[in-house]
Amino acid sequence: MKPTNELFLLIKSLNKNEKGYFKKFASINSKKGEGNYIRLFDCIDQMEEYDENQIRKKFAGEKFLQQLNVTKLYLQKMIVRSLRNYHTDTDPDIERLNTLVEAHMLIKKHMYDTAYRYLQKAREKMSVQETQLAHLQAIQMQYQIMLRKGMYEEILATNDDKLQTELAEIERYKNLCEYRYLQSISMSKTQIDGYTKTDFANEMKLLLKHPLLANEKMALSFKAKMHRYEILNKCYLKIGDAQKAYQSATELCLLFKNNSEKIKTLPYNYFVALNSLANRCISVFNYTEAELHIEEINQVLQNEQLPLSDSQRFEIATQMLEKKLIVLGGLYKFEEAVNTEQTLMKYIGNKPIRAELQATILYFSALCYFGLDKHKDALHRINRLVNDNFDNIRKDIVIAAHAANVLVHLDLKNHTLVKRLLKVFQNFALKHQFNSVGLQDFASGIQKLNVAVAENKTREIKKQIHYLLHETNMPDFLDEDIYKWWLTKKLNEWTI
């Protein structure tokens, strides 16, 4: 069996404070003679890439190597336990779960009054946080305490209220599940091939007619309302209605601002809302407003009082650097953009990031290097997109990378290769059912331009560039502003 690198990735995901806490935790919780865990931790932490042979070489002759997989598994469990303890007071999800566990232990020790107070305080938070399942469990645990204390008169007096509260929570949770179901459909179908028009667009039109999306009053909780706007946003994007997508993203942000307490209890969701609005601004080239939302998100990130986990703060920070990269590229500030990419990659380091984020970073940084005539750097990123395993997520970015590949080689005057790459581009579009308006016209125009440049026919070069700039619709998966900027630049260079 091939050695797994899960432990390596877990260790590399830890920050300095988490690593320090783990070593203290491990030294306290390990039995005498079990210092191998910390030594193994340090060995893996020093690796740039996971290599089990390094471990076997470093600890050659030591007994624990005979059960290395068992040792690694125990070390992984120990790290997770230390993280649970370390983040008990800073992560609302861990705090909520720990409260239920602590109340359970108090009940086992017959500390009923203390446990009841724990649960009552927790229920107040759960109600605000809209965590219905945990709230139902807390209600039931309080009921068990009343039974064990023989509080039968109190049970009779409160039984109706308890039932109505539970039924209301169940109904809210059922309603939330239905919205989450719709959201999973809209999200998956947009993440697979992006926001360009494909056959999924017709399915999104049908989804928009769903009763739960027709009226905000159908959403029974704040989270349900939040998901409704998120679904509308994605559906409208998929069918090509940028204005309604922008409107949905704006209304979601207003929902938070009109319920300011939710920003404090659901700060990550507020970030998602602002991030979505920034994306909508970028998609219609409104970079000024996008920058305002990016700044607002950075202010959220700097608020240490908001209950955001380290992983959430990391994700927010990386996405804001990615947004900055995209905005700078859209403003043709390519030098600043590639500096931002380098800052971003240094910040990410060895930490894993979502495939979609990785794809967008590769694509937009490739465009910026292309804008600086750094063809080698651009092609390195493009080749990763078209050759690595990105076909099952954001196919719109992958096909855009294929198009960028064509233009880079056209810029390098690799005319024979351009002809072949155009065929690859068109085959990819056909295979993945990209029926985008202007796709074939764009490909035909680029091929004719390629021939004109190869033959150094100034009049034909001008004609084809004019056609691409003014007489054809750019495919909706391309960054039209960047392409038109490049074509205008080439018009001056190729016709002198």
C-alpha cells in the first residue's frame, strides 16, 4: 500500500501556536517512554514533501518503526485532540459540541443543577446561531435532568411549550434542509463547468421556478433566507442574467446589514456574501466597487472579536489576495498583479487550498504574466490548468486556459502549433458542451489572424483584429477586457 501523506498535510496545516500547544499537550498526555510521537512530529514537520523513507532512515533500528502506521495513526489522533482543546474557546462549533459533552458528563456525575444551567446558557446561543439539531438535543437533555430529579409537576407545566418549541425547530430545520438541497444542486452544477452557458443553464431556469425561491417568506429562518439569495445568485449567473445575479448578491449583503447581530454570530457567512458581491462586480468590470467590498472583507478579517477559526481566516485572506490579483489584472496593472500572486503563494505555502481557488489563481496570474510578455511564466500556469486534473471543476476556467494557450503561442508566432491548439480548444468545447455564443466565430477569427500574421499581411491583420474587436461576441468564458487590450496592443505591433 502506498504511504499516505494525510499526517504530513495535517502537520503542515498547523500554525506556530498550534504546534507549540500540541507539544505541550503530547508531553502531558503521553505515557513514560512514548516520546516517539513528538520526535516523529518534528521529523515530518521538517519535510518539504512527504517521504516515508526519510522517517525509516532517521529512526533506523528503533522498535516503533515495526508499527509505523499505528504510530502515525495515534499521532494524528493526538494532534486532532490537541486542536479540539486549543480551539475550545474560539470556535463556536467546537464550543457548542463541548458544552453538550460537558453537560453529559455532569449528568453522569449527578450534577443536575449545574448541567441544567450549562444547557440553558447554551440554548440561548443555539437559538441565535440557528443550530436546530444541537438545540433539540439540549432541550432533550434538560428534560432528562427533570426526569431524574423527579420534577413531574414542572414537566407537566412546561410539556406543551417544550413540544411546540421542538416542533418549531424541526420545521425550521426541515425548511433549511430543503434550501440546502437546492443550494447543493445550484452550486454543484456551477462549480462543475462554471458560469458560462451550457446545458445546465436550462436546468437552472427550471430551478428558479421552484416555490421556495419565489418568495422570501417561504424561508423560515435567517440561514434559509441566506441560502435562498445564494441560490438565486448562482442560477441567474448560469442563465446569463448578470444584473439579477448582482441584485441577489446585493440583497444578501443587505440581509446581513439589516440583521447586524448575524454578522457577529455568522461572520464567515457574511464573508461569503461580500465575496460573492465582489465577484459579481468583477464579472461586469466594476472594479471600483469590487475594491470597496474587498476592503470591507479585510476589515471583517481584522476583527479579532468575531468567532472565526484560523482555517476560516486563512481562507478569507487567500481569497482576498486572489480578488486583488484579479482586480489588478482587470485594471491592466500586471506588475502589481504578479507581485500579489507571489505574495499569495508565499502566504499559502504548503497549506492545501480548494481546487477552484487554485484554478482561478493559475488562470488569472497566467493572464497577467502574458500581459507582461513573460510567456514562459504564463505557459507554466496554463499548462498546469490544461494538463492537471481540473476537468471536473470550473470547466469554464479550463477552456479559457486553452484559449489563452492559443494566444500565447500566437504572440510567440508558433503558427503551426496555434492551428493545432485551436483544434484542441474547439474539441474541448464540443466534448464539454460549451455552446457559447461567438465561440466558433472567435476560433475562426483567431485562425485567420494567425495566417495573416504568418504571411505578414498588414491589411489582413488589421481586418481580422477589427473583426475580433468589433464584429464578434467574445465567448462568455473569456475575459473580454483583457483580450481586447491584447488585440489592440498587437494591432500596433504587427502593423508597423
